[in-house]
Amino acid sequence: MQRYSSVAIALHWLIAILIVGTFTLGLVMTDIPGLTPTKLRYFSWHKWAGVTVLALAALRLLWRLRSRPPAYPAHMPTWQRHAAHSLHGLLYVLMFAVPLSGYFYSLAAGVPVVYFGLFPLPVLIEADAALKPTLGALHYWLNMLLAALVAAHVLAAFKHLLLDRDGVMQRMLPFSTNKEFR
Amino acid sequence: MTPLRALLAAVFAAPLFAAAAAYAAPLKTDLAKSSVSATFKQMNVPVEAKFKTFTAQIDYDAAKPEASKAAVDIGTASMDLGDAEYNREVAKKEWFNTAQFPKATFVSTSIKPAGAGKLNVAGKLTIKGKTADVAFPLTVKADGKQQVFEGQLPIKRLAFNIGEGEWKDTSMVADEVVIKFRVTAGQ
């Protein structure tokens, strides 16, 4: 079965690792009570990682537009193709929406993002105490939606690996060990 | 002078005396058009915190600027970082210790003219019980009947014990803090 291009595979896994890490850090840092240097450090790291996801998502979208992914296997029922396609589309939307909502949440809180503590990123909106809780809630719920969709994505991949045994999951694995699917 | 004339003279002269007295009295601060804030860098991110409560007394006569005096009182518990939880944290002992030191004060010791619309101010700044001599340039602009005094003063937070213990790490919160102020005052 035809594999994804190595660029698509690299971006998929890089973004996957960053999303899991940034999401976990987000939960950990918001659980730290009060104000500690560790908490502030985690907030900065979280924002840098989020901006990195956004940049990689933009690259990935460009790549996706100019390089078609391999076709679904012929045996897949139409509803599954639609489901897979919709899920992938939503994941693309959230790869942008989650970091952007966090970025604007930070701006509304009056804290601009300085990438790696070196590069000040554009301050697109003024600090806004009224908007801040709305953007905070939006960022949280978009993340919960992302977590649910990622769970569905992973379950579907394992369904292909263990139940269908159709090589769909192997197309995206970084190192193809199984010659059958090369 | 008849009693009537004396009375009339007193009535007409009273505003003159009042005006003369007003010159010696401090200007009235227009708090709605005044602000005091502190800008610090947290992991290189500039963050501005406003002080919601402060009073400013400025005694300024454009004709005699060297006779001017200024005093500012800032309520340390009124610092607003835009987050209620953080505001409670900076009121604690390792930051402003607002229970023991509710006010930060500035009192001028000398004000000297430094060209059109500019003054050089020196004075004593007291934060968290520590007093330091500070000097900074100040600009004065007339705005209708009011005067607008604007300036900024960079200080080192650790000189005033702002941020004790683990917060002494300046890679986290930089030592330099810029206090920005704008005081609008008039007769």
C-alpha cells in the first residue's frame, strides 16, 4: 500500500508529539495554585510550543494542498471514508484554532507572546478584561474537542491495524518495518 | 471709607486674594486623567500593571518651577495584573507585603527647570520600607486649564526587596521595572 510522503509523515508526528506535550503542559500549569516561577516558566513554554504547532500546521496545510495523500483502500465503506475525511478536516481546523485561541487569550490578558523569549510576536488586540474569560473558555473547550477527536483518530488507526489489518495505519508510521506494506 | 464702600471693596478684592492664595496651594489632581503603572519583563515579555489607587499632590507654578513640590502616594494593594489570583499573590510578603507596607511614596527634594516643558526631578522613593534617592526627567504640558505631568522612572525591584526568595531570580522577572506616570492637575 502506498505510504504518505516522508514530509507528511515527519510533520504528522512532529505536530502529534507537540500537541500531546503542549496539551499536557497546559493542564499541569493551570493546576499550579498561586504564582510560582515554575508556573510562569511553563506558561511561556506552553505558548512557544503552541506557536510552533501553528507554524508547523501552516506548513502542513501547504504541503497537503500540493501533495495528495494516498487513496483510501478500496474495501473501505463510503461512510467510513466520509467519517475519516471529516475527522481529518476537523483536526486541520483545530491545529489552527487551538493555538490561535490561546494566542488571543494571552493578548487579551495583556501578555504578548515573545517566541523563545527572543522574538516579540504581533500584538493584534489590546488587553481586554471583558474578552479574556470568553477566550479562556474558548481555548479550553477547543482543547477538549481536540482531545476527543485525537482519541477518535487514534482508535480508528488501531481499528485499521488490529481489526481491518489493511495497512492504513502503517502508511503513516515513521519507519516502515513491515515489508508487506512498502 | 464708608462701611458700604469697605464692604464693596472687600467683595471685589476677595477673588484676587483667592487667586493669590490658589497659587500657593497645591494643584488639584484630576485622577480620571491620571495614571501610574509599572512595566516589568517576565521572561522577556513586557507586562504592564496599573495601580488603581494613588494620590498626587503637585505644587507647581510655571513662573517659579524651582519652587515646585511633588508628592505621590501609591496604594500597593491596588496593583492590577489583570488577574484576581495574581493580584492576591503580589500582595503577599515576598512581593509588596501590602499588610505591612500599604503605601509606596515619592516625595520630591528638588525640581529644576530643564528647558521648555521639561523639569528634572529628584526625590526620595519609598517602597516596602526601603527609601532610595531617585532622579528622573518630567515633562509638563498645558491642557486647557490643567497641566499634564508625564514621566517614567526606571528602578531596580530588588533594591526594594520586591520579589524575595525564589523570585530573586532575575531570569524569570527582570530586575528593572519602569514606573510610568501621568498626572493631570489644575487649579
